[in-house]
Amino acid sequence: MLHITAYVDQVSVCPGQTVQLMVHCEYPSYQVEVVKVVHGDTSPAAPQLKILPTDGIRRELPGRPQRILAGSFGLVERMPAWSPGRSLTFQAFICPTTPGKGRQAIISRFDPHTGHGVLLGIDAAGRTLFEVRTAEQTHSVASRRPLLAGQWYFVAGSCDASNGLLSVWQIPLAPTPTLADQDVRQRPCPRPFAGTPGLAAGIPLSLAATWRGQDAGRPCASDHFNGKIDRPRALDAALDLAALRGLQSDAWSDAQKACLIGAWDFSIGMQTDRFYDTSGAGLDGRFVNMPTRAVTGHNFSGEQHCWREQPAQWSAVHFHDDDLHDAGWLVDLAYVVPQALKSGIYAFRLCSHGQEQFVVFVVKPAPGARRAKLLYLFPLATYMAYANEHFGTNDGLVELHLNRALVLHPHQVFLNEHREYGHSLYDLHSDGSGVYYSSRLRPMLNLRPKLESNHGARPSNLWQFNADTHITDWLEHLGLDYDVVTDEDLHQQGNALLAQYQVVMTATHPEYYSTAMWQAVFDFTRSGGRLMYMGGNGFYWRIAFNDTVAGIIETRRAEGGSRAWEPPTGEYYHAFTGEYGGLWRRQGQRAPNHLVGVGFAAQGFDESSPYRRSQASRSDPRVAFAFAGIDDEILGDFGLIGGGAAGMEVDRHDVARGSPRHAVVLASSGPHTEAHVLVVEDMLFNFMGTTGNLCPLVRSDIVFFESGQGGAVFSVGSIAYAGALSHNGYANNISRLTENVLRRFLDARPFPD
């Protein structure tokens, strides 16, 4: 088990800025130092591990446990006092997804100190529950029939102070013949019951959970609701069904308005973590742990599919008991980055009692500081997309996917037992719905050196961050000066950032790109910049950063692609931006082929293959510089990721998908194993012969093309490619080819148009 976990408030900082470290440590103390991460591969076949000391901080700090409070809910914190003995009604449309999981709150207001409160929710038997509680006793009424998972209901509960009557309504919106899930029930309370208890001003009203006070400055809750809530209302009266129905709409008479305490519309401010009261009372609220927005409501017709066109049909929020945005831990160390610290990839190294943990961050150049000619793009968005993935424990087909036996690593066992650490964008929530959001404001336990992965193949078994250090190790071996920035920097600054460099180099798997990122790279290559795409399956999924809430990204896996899950109809547009989600190849002229000349072709995670040079690589003078000193026909029949340079996920040149017609295919891989399978987006229906040992479309192409204004693009089209750079002490044809291209790209002479 892991007894030390940690995260930072920022992954990208400049010299002179402060990065805050938050640590959970179950030991009395731990040692912390700042190290530079050059090479994180621990395989005996790889070059030496290079985790280098710096002149940064080294000290011993006291350990302390810190909790993660997962589960999303809404809080209305500026609530007025409620006098005792009042009548009250709560109502909402709901679509519960785990009604049998246990007690869940829909709307509630509880004082954790006095024990007084009122709740509309679901009881342990899955039935609609209305409850009034004082410190001495609890009065409740529940429907006699359980709710059905995935079905929309109108639910309400009321307390009539005049006669002590509690009522509950459970009405399905689309009743199913022979299934009796509708119920209306009333229950008189014994005297001296006289309505709801008093609640002091400042006690929040909560949605999708019961508020339990503060925990280390964070709102704490229980009774988390799984499912959608639409148009919740609180009313200062006990109403009958006809009156309740009159308040279901978004417009009310003056008489109806008079009894409204609050009426919340989730279709307003979709990209924020706020929600708004439309009753006129001004009881706006905020969401904790970012529940999913831009989801279809109870009145979704299916005629429109973009929430911006008919927002009233997307006025629901999907809450989950395992949502997590900001862990909110207390700060253990505030580290001021030294002015002299060079741009690069660094980490806090934490050690105690034989356990070691790393928290990675990037030091970028300060504004106005000298820039290197070469920029390395740290693919933070992709790391966030895969953060804390549960492939090894969630996916029952994972061994078929990998074509080998599964090895569970300690961090995977820990994450399986500690679901509160949140999910990757490849996981499902506890209710079976896909995870749309991922945050960096929590420990990301697979973003660190010295870590093997299920998806990486022999001998190094690396994937993502550690595989990317094969590139930084190679650059350091060449003695080349380079800067590092993250995807978040690229999203925020765009081409103004890239324009400061002559060459931009990607990592092995830059899969997740926002619109601003994609456009910045495109503009850079079309305005004289040189791009080296050093991986495979890049520029694949469109994402959205939230520009009002820090540290979170969103993806909607719409319409095709190699998907771990798919969103339901009507949930294809991002909440954060309103943009259509899914594959970049479905966004007009924005397929990865348009950008880098190749696009995703196949994936397979057992063995990698070599390349064979093309005739054009020998005859076209435009690419002669790339093969200086190389006479080999076969390239990359070696490597740390699968034993070859082409594998894991591979991209091919395809003019039909937008690859430039003037691009030169320098080499193509193959044959691949039968575990490498053609991507589903290239098939209209399944057919035999789509595996790497049979299908010519399953291949990686190394491509070069001029991009205008003196710029050029070099793409390797393989995640495994960088694992071949260090073979034979870096003296090999893949390393030579890549170095030839990089040195020519660093040469200021323009490429001809």
C-alpha cells in the first residue's frame, strides 16, 4: 500500500514563482527534495536512470494524514433563518442511477450541530423519502415502491404544520406498463409535532447530499446522490399535487412566486461551478467537486443536440458519489523556484520508511527570459486524461487488449481500494456513467518516474510519462538546449508562446488537445515553425479546459473512435465551451492528418515492429538531409517498448483523411502482430482481415513535409518510436535519423515552399 501521496497546486511555474506541495503521509515524518527528472526508466535494458539532485530544497517535514472528500453536491450557503413550526415543500425532477445503493439526499437542509433538518431523498430501500428531524425524534414518510434506475420521476415531499401531515409524491414521467413505481403517500405525525424545526441563518441548503459541516476548511457531506437532478424547488408552504405541477415550469404567477423559497436553474452558467436561483430570492449556490453539466434533462426531446440551442432541455446536473475536483488538502511546503533553475521537468521526491513518491512539475522560462531554439511540449492534458486510470482492475477484457497476462502494480491496487482519489477519462463512475472530467488538483499516482505500466511492452513496460523521458534523455545525451512548457500554457498563450521557438517537439502520445492548442500548433507550422511529432495517436480527442475553474479538463467521446465509453444522445457538446466533442477528425479540416501528415491507424500492446525505408527516401532530394549517414533498409528493429520502433499505437499517411499530398513517406512499418487492430473509425462494419498480420492499413508511416513560410513537419507516427533512440548507446539508425532532422530543423535556413 501507498502511505505517502501528494500533489501540487500548479504543474507549470516560472523561476521566482511559488509551487505549493500538499502531502498525505501516514508516517511521523518524511524527507523532501527537489530533483530534475531526465530519464525515469528503471529497466536493466535502458540507459541509466537519471533523477538528478538540484540546489533546491532538502528538508524533513512532519507527516500528517489528509483525507479526500469525494462526491459532488450543490451548496446554497447564504440561507436565511427558518423559524420553527413552518410548513415546507421540496420538489424536483430526478433520474436516479443507483437507487438501491443506500440513503441518498436530493434536497436537504441539516444543522450538524443541533441535529435539526429536513430532507427529500431516497431511503435504504430505494424509495422516495421525506424526513423531518429534530434532536429528539425523526418523522418520515416514504413511498411504498422503489424507484427504477435510469428513469425520470417527479418527486416531492411536504410537511403541513397545520395538521402535522407529511406527504411524499413519486410520479414516473414515462410509466412502464405492468411496473408499479408510482406512489403518493401521506402520514400524520403524532402530537405534539408542529412542523419543521428551526434552522439558523448560514446553515446551507444542499442538493444531492446532506451537509455535515467543515473538514479542514472544506465542505463535508454524506448521503451522496447518484443521478440527475433537474429544476429543484423549495417552497414555503405545503402544497397539493396541482400546485406542485404549477411550479414545475420556469415561469410562475405572482401567487406561485409568493411561496417559492428558491428555484434553481442549472442551465445558466453552464461552464462555471455556480448555479442560480431564478425565484428572485437571490439564493445562488456553488457546486462542490464539479458534477457533470450539459446533460439532458427530464424534458429532452431529442430534436436538438446542442445545449446552447435549447438550454432549457439541458437544465439537469449529473451528480456522482465519486466525483472529485480539488482535494483541498492543507499546504505542507511552499517552494519558491530559484531564479537560476533551468527550464525542465522536475519533481518533489518524498521518502519515508522505505517508501518513495514523486510529484512532477515543470519549470518554464520566465517572461522576458532567454529562450532556447527548441521547445518540448509536456503533454499535461493527456497525463490528466489517464490520471489514476483503473484499467487493470475495471476492464475485464484488459488481457485480451494487451495480449498478455496482466501485472497489477502497487499504485493500481491502492487506487482500486481508494476510489476517492478520482478517475481517469477512461473510467466509469460508480453508477456506470462515463467520466467526463479529470482534474490535476489531486494526487496523480501514475504521473511519476520509476513506474511501469500495463500498456507498455517489454522490456521497459512504459507508457505515458516515463516513456516520454526517453525523449528528454536523448536530448540531454545530445547536449541540446531546450525549454519545457505544458499543455495548459499552450492553451492559455497559444501561438504567441510557440512563436518564440524555432522547433517544437511533442511527447510520445499527445492525444488530448483543446481548440486553442490545436490552432496554435497549426498556426506555428504554417508560419515558418518546425514541428517534430514524436509519437502516435496524437491530436486525437478534442478536449475543453475550463477557463473559469482551475485545473480541470473535459471530453465528450462523441460519435465513434476507440472509446472506453460513449455519452448518451444529447451529451456530445462540452459544458465548458459549448464545442462539439469527440474526435478531431470529425471537426472539419482538423484531422491529425491535416496537422502532422499522419493519423491514428491501429493499436496493439504486445510487440513492436521495424520500419522499411521507402523508395522516395532514397530518391527525393528534399529528404536527403534526413538520411545522411544511414544506408540501412530496415530502421528500428530494436527498442525498449516492444522490441521495435513502431508499435503500441501507430499512425499512417492517408490523403483521404487530409494528409498533405506533397508529404514524403520516409518509411513504413510492418507486418504487425494480430494484436494490432485497425481502428474502429476506419470501419463502417466489422470484417475479417483487420489485424496487423493481414491488413496493410495497420502501419506506422514516418512522414516529412514542408508547411509553408519556411517551416516543416516531421512525424514518426508511433508511440514506441522514442524507445528506440537509446539503443546501442544512442548509436543507431533511429537516433541518427531523428538527430539529422532535429539539427536541420534547428538550422535557420528556410525550407522551400
